[in-house]
Amino acid sequence: MEAKNQSDHEYFRVSGDEILTKIKEIIKEGNATRVIIKNDKDETIIEFPVTIGAVGIVLAPIFAAVGTLAALATKCTIIVEKK
């Protein structure tokens, strides 16, 4: 995993099997407002807001989509917009 940081964005280059773990870690930190996942061609695959107080039931469909993405992706970039 490779990380790059800008003032209000944080970038993580991850492999397919690391995506779901990294997304859960980002949400747990609690300082992200939006998460964008792009493929190696820099095309946006999924983009979703992260709200304060989001519970597992609300995030379950997102985790399912990210899990499916992880099965299909080789390398992705996760962009985290911060508060």
C-alpha cells in the first residue's frame, strides 16, 4: 500500500484484497467526508459520502459493493476527502 497526502485529500494505492480493510479503517478514523475509489486507468469506480454517526446497517451495502470490487480489481486508488 502506498499513501500520498495533500491538504484536504489523502490518496492510498492498494491492491484488490486490501480495499475493504482500508475502507473500514478510513471510516473508523472518522475524519473523512467522502471516499472515491478509482481503477488503474484513473476512472472512478465508486464514490460515496461518509457521514458522522454512520452505522453498520447503513454502510452494509457499501461494504458489499466494495467487496465485489475487491474481487475484480487488481490495483486501485482510494481518495479520501477530509473535513
